Amino acid sequence: MESYYLAINANALSAAYPGFDEAVPQRNRADFDHPVDPTERRYVGTQFQHLMWMTKTERGWFATICTGDYSVMEVGQDGKFYNVGSKYVNAETVEVIAPNDVSATSAKSSGPERAPIINVFDGWMLAEHVKGARDQNAYAECDSRMPDARDARPQKANLPHDTPYPTLAPYPGWPRYDEN
């Protein structure tokens, strides 16, 4: 999910994590490098994502993930900061297909870094990504899993701010690969 949002927001497949282009079949890709609106944008702040649950399938895993973009801002041409998110959260679903040799994918998956520098997909493939949940209860549960209550989330969409919302440290982050 992180790679997907990086590619979408940067309008470039190259902005995603290493291996994303191989993990997402062409038929499942948005046209990352040829967007409808090719405007270059800069974002600051924090997008929250929370893994709700995972279910084992015959081919791999099915997961429901909460996404909260209420603390993401775009840097305007005037140097001001504009909220691009919503106080509401979304529940998204993905299905991933496991590689033939799952034991080969045992690298550390947390640490102090903002992004990985190695292929973290390592043979895993995306089968499906839906910007919605199959289980409608996920929406209410997602709302309660965000670090900020709905009434404490930013309310002023598209109004200029002199300072951005904070960009939080990555959690759980990515390992320093020289430690592996």
C-alpha cells in the first residue's frame, strides 16, 4: 500500500519501493507515469496506514488495510500548505500471491529508515487492490484505529496554512540493510 501511494502521489512508478514494478502486473497498474493531471506536486505530513486483518488464501494472503490521509498536505505554489486529505478514513483490500519459496522472504521488516533500499516484494505478487472493504464493519473499526479521533483530525481542507502538519517518524519503519 505504501508503494502504491508513493507512485500515485509522485506520478511515477520509480517513486515506489524497489520491486514494486515487478510485483504489480501491468493489468493491475494505474498509469503511474502518465497521469491525467501531470502537475508536479510536493507533499508533507503523515499518511496513516494500519493493517486490520489478514486471511490466508490458497495462493497467499488477503488483507484489509486502513488508510487515513487526514494529516497530508500539499505545498502550494504560494509556499503555503493545503490539507489534501479528509477527516474520514478508508478501508482498502489487497490480495497478494506468495512466491513458490516463501522461506526466502525472511528479511527484517522494521527499523529506523523511511523506505527500503532492497526489493521487499521478493517474489510476492499483487492479485487485487480494491479501494474499499468487502466487510462493511471495517470502516467503523478503521476509524477507531487511527491515532487521532475523528473530531481531532484536521477540519480545514484547502485552506492555506503557514506551517505543515508534522511528518512523523516511520513506524514500524524499515531496517538498515547493513544490519542484516
